[in-house]
Amino acid sequence: MVTKKPSGKLYNTVWRWHFYAGLFVAPFALLLAITGGLYLFQPQIENWLYADLYNVAGSKVEVSADQQLTTALAQIPGSKALAYTPPASETRSALIRVQAPDWRQFTIAIDPHTGKVLGMIEDGKRIMQTIRNLHGKLLSGTIGQAIMELAASWAMVLLVTGLYLWWPRNKADIFGTVLPRLKAKGRIFWRDLHAVTGFWVSILLVFLILTGLPWSLVAGKTISMFQANVGKGAPQTGLGWDGGGSKTIKSTIDQGWATNHAEHLAGQVHSDKHAGMTPLSLTKIATIAQGIKGITAPFEIRLPVDAQGVYSIVNVHESNPAATAYIHLDQYNGKVISEARWSDFGIIAKGISLGVFIHEGRYFGLANQLLGLAACLGLICMVTAGIIMWWKRRPTGSLGAPKAAKQVHIGTAVIGIAVVLSILMPLMGASLVLILIGEWIARKRLA
């Protein structure tokens, strides 16, 4: 417990920034925590929601992949096949992704032993997909994505300023710093709950913010450009295309940063059609894919878009980024014409991919999910306690914001931190400049 309340213009200024950033970030932080906590358990939730579509009775009888594809396409007249996921085991269904004439995409589950249709899911309306879109884009596309990036960026400012305010400056006790005073009443109780929880989960929250940046609108593009110019190990595919026809089949379902990056590294490739040649069957391609070293179920086979298109084998392991593979097969002879694997990733790309896996709770099983959940629950606790603390201390009829100091000496350390955060999170940096300009204009007018 701090025995003497810290004073000073800098402290007051940091508190003021913390206060206003908190008012902006609080609702978005709660949304991020709730949706993020739910999305951590996507595998368990979807396996429960779609149990009747994913699970089948085991059998040695097999219906060919081509028959399964024909059956699936018949469910939506005029639909186009996009991808096929072979059964991961004897008791799992085959999944076929199709695109309807109105551009909506559906996943159709087929019993591989009987050929029976088990049901279909409209991919855009999956509950977990909606939660993901709410988490990253507020269900509002690019505008929502920019708002959430701005909120996450200012959450980083909240954490940095919060730790500064929390730091014991005089004689300190374990209570009120690393343990809350649970017997205290009123604002002190809520202050401890807010500050102490923030101390314990700050490292986790900083990690989650940083590993979430690859998905963001502005920072994500900056990271991609940086990795492309600095990262090492990108393969030289050397397979170009003349601009006509198709290149590779692209999935409109975002399958994570690692897969998208692998797709980019694999380059632009195409199949060479010779006179009299016919495309290999999906059944044959599935057999070839299963024999490729490092390809393990479940993997997805993306189908050619036209006569020059390729079969693309996408292998994304649930918990192992090192298993990522993106392999293109010539649709006429089944030969590998281009591929990108984990070894082709530069060190920066590997680090980002690993961070994304941990961010989504997929790297070390249930323990990873529970660690992420602890961070989400801690964030909810911090925000709730902060709001209650503010509400209790604010004067009636007033916002209760800390007063601005007239002249403040900002040290080089503070400026350095602000510059680093602005480089990492350009939207935050831009908004910070606008706020400083606005405050300068307001001071001039008041003067």
C-alpha cells in the first residue's frame, strides 16, 4: 500500500491520458474480451453445435470423393465446387465447400461410408464466424476493423499509463500492489481490483494486442510489408503467369495469417494442358495428397477454377504451425509444381505465425485456451472495476476528469515510448497527433 499519494504534473498528465483513453476503450475492451474468450473455444463449440454433421458411424466401406462431390453439388442447383476436406478419421464426415449462384458459400457434410448428405452450413452465418467478425470488425467491414484497431491500440496506451500509475513510489506493502485489499470498502476496493488485476494480466494483454496486429487494417499491412522486406527464407518459385485465365484457387474464408502467408509464398502457378489430356479425378488427387510427406488429416483440397487452374492442398494443423503447407498440383498429372512449407518462412514470419496460434489458443491445447481465458476475464474485471471506481469518485453532474496541468515536462523516456507505440500502431500514432493538435488549439483559445 502506498503511504503517500504521488504528486506532480507528469503524474497528473498521465492520469488524465489514462482517464480519457479508458472512457473510449472501455466498451470495446469488454467486447474484445467477451468475443475473444468465446472464440478461444471454437473447436469445442463447433464440434458441439455441428456434432450431427461432423460425426458418423465407423465403417470400412468408402464412397468415392467424386461421388460425394456430385451429391453435394446436387443440393444447390447451379453451385460451384470450391474445396473438399477428406474425413480426418473413420468416424468423421467429409466436408465439401461450394459457392451458390448468389455467391454465398456453404459447407456440405457427407457421410463418406454411405454417401448420405448429413446437412449443410452457410459459412457466413456460422455462430463462431459471426463472433470472429464482431471481435475484429464490429460486423461493419473496413470501418469496424479500423475502429477495433484504434481501440486495441489505445488499450496498449492504457496498459502503459496504468502501470505507471500503479507503480509504488514510496514505502509499499504487498496489499494494494500485488494483492487486493478485499476487506476494504468503497472506492479503495474497486481501485485495488482494477489496479492489481491490471498488474497480473498486463503481460498477457500486451501479448494479445501485439499478436492481434497482423489482422488489423493499417498495422497489419505495415507488418506484412516489413516482413516481406526484412524476413528471410521466402522461396523463389519462378512460376509466373501471363495474366489470362486463373492462377490459383483462392479461399474467401480467412483461415488465419499463417495460411494466407503460405498461399502468398507459394506464388502464382498454373497447370499445363496438353492435347488429349483430361483432369485427374478428385478421388485420385485425394490419394496423391495423402501420400505427400507432411500432409496429415484434416487437410483441404481446393479445386481448379478452370483448365489452367491447379489443385491446391492446404494443410493447417490445429495446434502446430510448423505443419503448415500449401502445395499446388498440376490437375492433369498430379505433379507438385509449387509449394510453401514452414521451412520457407522467414524468422519474422515464423514468429508472427506462432504468436497467432497462441493468440487463438491453438498452440498448447487446453492450457493455451485457459491462459487466454484468464486474460479475457482479467480484462473484464479491470474494465468493470474501473467504471465503478470512476462512477463512485466523480462529482455529481461532472465527468470527473483530472485537470490538465498548464506546463508539463515530458521526459525522453515518455517520448520514446510514445514514438515506439506509434510506429507499431500507426492508427494510434495518427490519432495521438490529432489529439495533441486539438489540445494545443484549445489551450490557445482559452488563453
